[in-house]
Amino acid sequence: MLGVFTPNRLFRSMRLVNADAKGRDHELLIPLDDTPTLLFVVGRGVQVFEQGGGLVPPEGKRIYIPPRMGNAPNVINFLVRDAARRNQ
């Protein structure tokens, strides 16, 4: 399950928008007021890698998502692998 907690502590799940042999794409819509968002990423039994290739620690990591600039959406990518497949 993927999602975020709002400032009011409500959980909002991320919607699955695509799945293929390469993986799955999830989407989170941020309000029109471009509220800065804090995304918490943690993986149990999996390895999660950030866009730059860095491994997210097992205890998780908070990632600040700044307000968007212009009309282009903020896109953040993660690679998730089964922890048993460490060398692949």
C-alpha cells in the first residue's frame, strides 16, 4: 500500500495508474494551492531506491516535495525490489 498522511492525519492512498513488466506507476494528486508535501517512504521486505539510485534506509525516509513551478507536475520515481533479490 502506498500513500501519505495529510496534515489532519488522514491517510490518502496513491492510485495505481499503470502496471507492466517493468513495474507499477502510482499517482498522488496534490491540492491546487500547491501545498508543500512531506512524503514518507518505507519498505518492509523490499529495497526502495530513490531517483538518484540511493537506497532508502529500512527505517524509512521523509522526502519533501516542494510546490510545483508552472504547470508541470512534480514527478518522483522510486525503484522497489524484493529484498531477497539483492544483486539483481
